[in-house]
Amino acid sequence: MAVASSGEGSQGQIAEWFRGRSLLVTGGSGFIGKVLLEKLLRSLPQLGAVYVLLRGKRGDSPAARLENIKRLPLFDRLRRTDPSALERLHAVEGDVLRADLGLQPADRARLLAEVSVVFHCAASLRLEAGLRAAVEHNTAGTLRLLHLCRRMRHLQVIVHLSTAFCHCEQEVLEEKIYPPPHDPHDIMHLVQWLDEESLASITPKLLGPHPNCYTYSKRLAESLVYEESKNMPAVICRPSIVTPVFNEPLTGWVDNLNGPVGILIGAGKGVIRSMLCGPDFYAEIIPVDIAVNGIITAAWDTAVRRPEEMPVYNLSTSSLVQITWGEVLERGRQIVYENPFEGAVWYPDGNIRTNETVHYLHVLLFHIFPAYVIDFLLLLTMQKRFMVRLQNRISNGLKVLQYFTLRQWNFDNKEILALSSCMTKEDRETFYMANVEYDVDSYLLACVLGARQFCMKEPLSSLPRARRHLKMLYWLDWLVKMTCFGFLLYVMYQYARPSKALVISSVDSLKLSSAIKSFIS
């Protein structure tokens, strides 16, 4: 898994263009947002102020939340090499759900006067969210930011982070804008005045081919950005499924349970035993650091080149490395066996399936039934029950994800990869996208160890104990399977005995009847 490491203090064309510029980042507390902040500070050493739009949360002020972000292991490398760079980060209290982003007058004036590049990463990623919540966060929130950007005196480019799955009816998603299914302004007005019951009743018709309100609302947001691109330079980046850090600054780093990482942990703990997924479909993923490199490069290129038509880039690595979900499962399973998670509840030998009936039978037998048994035992021991609630959350999550894993997606990403040809050798090494040697097994190992350390807070020193626990679960799983198999054979044998007697009795009766008939005749 080799790629040229970007040296601190690099001064390529991209770093030179960003010199002294002030930036605004929304969604900086999200997975992509955090990696973006770290990369901006480390690889653009002469950068100006980086303003991070944050709201207060769970009693923490925006400033306190930003301090917590800076203390993450993700920023360890920067703290060692250039700790003063962290001083460029400034929390700005605001919220995309509020009018004028809820900015204080002084903060608004500072942003309008200083900011020249905007990275809009804020979004609600709750795939199960209703239409009102999704549109308010992802569509109307984008419009509120665009209104602010329109007044920025030195704006050079706004980068809107979308998703590669917001045009699900396209057989091949090209790097271009598509017309929206409805006028986004009409939909934003609709969710404001319509009551919940009426809104829920018309949602399926509005969504059309979209599997959820998230992809629908992100598609509407793209249309808003395209409208505003006539007034300001803009670019849309559409990442596919974003996965842990591939190379830098910390291989395998991840801090949330969304998408494949949550499934990996659930399966590794023996909690997820079955999932609907097409084993022959290619995994459309992109490591977060490669996605962030594409986002920064797209911002630079759009600002410098000023194309007449707004650029759109699909961010995915499937054209570099093609691997199916089935291959991911088989390779990942072996890695988890060698590097197990702590506290697994059962031996992790779940599987992916394409037949819904078989899948739901496995869910009933190996998800729901054991959850009730465990909660019953916890009730008897006067402990807090959690397994049924956990399995309900897992089931809802799997239902949402199965739409994306039961079909083949095709993303055209020639344009984003072609940007490498416009970059200097130094920039290609610093902001690597196409020039990566992608060893799948090494990356899967990094994902497992990253999920273990950074999500589950399980140190590598606990691996020997986890391996002993896994070995015990293996023999327990084998014992239970053999017991169940033996019980099944016993039932079949017991059922076969009276059946055999009935057959013999019937045969004897037939013989007797034949003998009587012969005697009479």
C-alpha cells in the first residue's frame, strides 16, 4: 500500500495558490470534514485562517467542540511537525438550519470580508430521516450557505460535497449535472407548510426511484448549486462510499460507525450474521484521504481555470481497483479472525445473501431470537437489557443499506483522474488520487485495526486476549451446531420409526388382502 507521502511544508502549485487565503468549512465535525481540516493545515503551510462553522452540542460550545477535534489522534502528526498550524482553526458559531446560518453580526462581517474558498460538507447523513428533516438540512441548508457566499467579496470557489448515489436511476453516472425531479424551491416551500401526515403520504411519490430522502434532498441541492454557479465559481464533488484513511496522516483512522465500518464491527462482534448483498457487485468505495485530495484539487482547478460550465467530479476508486463485495467479505473475514474484536458475543461467521427469504430466516434465528434470549438472561441477573434494542437498530440500518448493496453502480470518474495531468509532480504526490498502489489486503487490515482502535477504543495490546476468546467461541459455535444437528437427526429418527411401522403394517395388510382374494377365487 505504497504512495509517496506528502512532505510537510511542500510548496507546489496548489499550496502556492492557497497561500494567505482564508477558508470556510461547514461540516468540519464530520468524518470527511475532520480529515479535510487536517489535510488543509498540513499540506497548505501558508494557508490563512480556516473558519469552521459549528453549533453548540450537548453542552459544549463551538470552541470547545473544535478543541476536542484538535485533540483527536488524526492530528497527532500535525502536532509533532507543525503545532502552530492548529492555531489557524477558528470556530464560528452557526447552523445551516437557521436563517443567515445563525451567524453573529461580527462573525458574518468577518466571513464576508475574508473568505475566498468555501468547502460545504455539512449534511444530515441519516438515511432513515423523513422528508422534512432531509430537505431542511441538505437542501435548504445549502441554499442558506449559497446566499451567504453570494455576498463574499473575495470568493474564488465554493465546493459542494454531494454523493455519487443521488442519481440512482442512471445506469452510468457521468460527471455532469442532471435535471432535478422537482423544483427544489417548490419542495422547500412544501415541507414548510405541509403537516407531517400529509407529507408522509406524498413522500413515496416525490421520491420516485430514490431509496430514501437523503439521496433525494442531495439531488435537489445539486440543482441549487448549479443555479448559483452562474453568479459564483462552484464545483460539485460526489464521493461514493467513504472508508477509513488509506495512507495519511494515520492509516486506518475512522471515527464513526456509518456504512461499511459499522457492518464490519457488527459482523466482527458476531452480532450481524446475515446481510442482503450482491457478492458479484463491485464495491464502490473511496478512502477518505483520497476523497479529500480530490476535493482540494477540484477547488484549486476550478478557481484557477474558471470553466464556463460548472465542473462535477465523481470520487471513487473502482476504476483503480475492482473488488467485489464477496471478495471483501472473504478477505476481511480472514483478517478479522487474525485480529478479532474484544467482547465478541458469538463466532463471526456470518454471510451475505441475495435471497430475501433465506436472509430473513437467518435474521430471525441468529439476530432476533438470540437477542431476546440475552435480554432475558440480563433481566434475570438484574442487569440493563440492550440486545433487542441494538438488533432493532442493526435491522433498520441493514434495510437502509441493502438498496446500495443489491445492485451494480457505475461511476464515470475520468475527469477527476485527469486533473492529475494538470498537476506538478510534487502536487501529485501531495494530493494523490490516481497514482496509488492499492493493495487490498493491506488496506482491509488497516480498516479492521482502525475500527478496533479508533471506534471501539480497543488497544492492540488486547489482541492476544481477544484471540483466546475467539477460539473459545469457535468451539462453542461448533458444539452448538453439532448439538442442533444431532437433535435434528434424533427428531427425524423418532419421526421415521412410526412411519416405518405404518408402512410395514400397510404392506402386511395388502399381503393379507391378496391372500384372502386368492382363497375366495
